[in-house]
Amino acid sequence: MLACRATEAVPLLLGALLVAVSAEGTVAVRITEVEAYQGVEDPGSHAFRGRSRRNAVMFGPPGRLYAYRHLGLHTCVNVVCGPDGEAAAVLLRAGEVVVGADLARRRRTARGTARADVDLARGPARLTVALGLGPEADGADVLDPAGRIALRVPAVPVDPSTVRSGPRVGVSGEGGDAGLFPWRFWLDGEPTVSAYRRAAPRRRAGGAQSTGAPSGARDLKE
């Protein structure tokens, strides 16, 4: 089902449910915003420079979660797609909590603040906190209906006319070029969609500012 390019997997994932079951209870998030990353041909991808111990899950099989820690603080999760052996993944950026809102709120408030229900999973780090996912989710098979973490794709894909696209959040260099890689996708009118942020300028030695992290790096925040 997900043995396709990252951009082709987007219509399957927008509107899908990611369900996480734990001893605390069940939380399900309806995905409203994603970003596509196409492996070694994509300078914004973690796999742009090839396979490593960190990104090995990105190379398949499809249907696994690629989970990583950003700045040692937050976990972000991607759904791996593409033929086995070819790195491709879709970052789950935001969604609506449709099951387990009370549990999601407790998790969020334990880690910070949750001002409103629309903010519970509004951003990649908030989404994983709401679902109770950490780095241990790396490699989980979300296509296994008996798994603790399961992806439920709707029988009818979302209406293409409701999907919007634009540059990816916090991606610097060529990978952040809106003309070349307008690979952030979201459902129009959804209040759970996160705000767009450009890659933050970073100081170089001597006080000069760069326009962001080196090409191929992501700066993903809440």
C-alpha cells in the first residue's frame, strides 16, 4: 500500500488515523498535516547522504515508523514508504485527537502546556507526546492491525481539492526551496495545522549569520 514515492503516499496519510495503545489507554490522531522526504534525491532528507545506523529504518520495508530525537528533546515520527531498499518517508506534522483527548491532554500538560484541544497534536513533537510515542517506536510496523501502533487509512482518500501544499518547515538550503520542494501538505481549513516557519538563521564563527543548517538538515520544533 505504501510502496510508492513519498509525495504519492500523502493522499493516503492525510485523513488517516494513527492509533497508539498503551497501559494508560488509547489515543487516536487524525492526520491533517504531513511533509514528504524522498531519500537520497532530496537534500532535505535525513537519508540524503545515504544509509546510516540512525536512518536505517527509512530504507524499508514500507509501513514502518521512522522515529528520531530532534535536538535530544523531542521525538518526531515518519511513516516509511517506497520500495524496500529505497529511502522515503512522510513526516507526521499535525493532527486532530479524535480518541483519548483526556489522556492526550494529561500527557501534554505533564510536558508543558496545552492551551486548547486543537493544540494537543498541532506540531510533530506535540503529536508524538499526545500519542505517547518515543524513540522506541522506531521500526514499529503500523500496517500490522494487531500492533500497538496502527495506521488506519480511510477507504476513500481525501478530496484533492482540499489539500494545500507549500515549503517544508525549518528545512534549510535547497531542500527548503518552495519551488523545488513544495512538499508540506495539509488539509485546508483545519485548525490543527501548524504554523509555517523558515529555517532559523545560525551564527557562524566571527559573528556572521548563515541562512540555516547545512543542506539536508531539518530544524523541526513544536
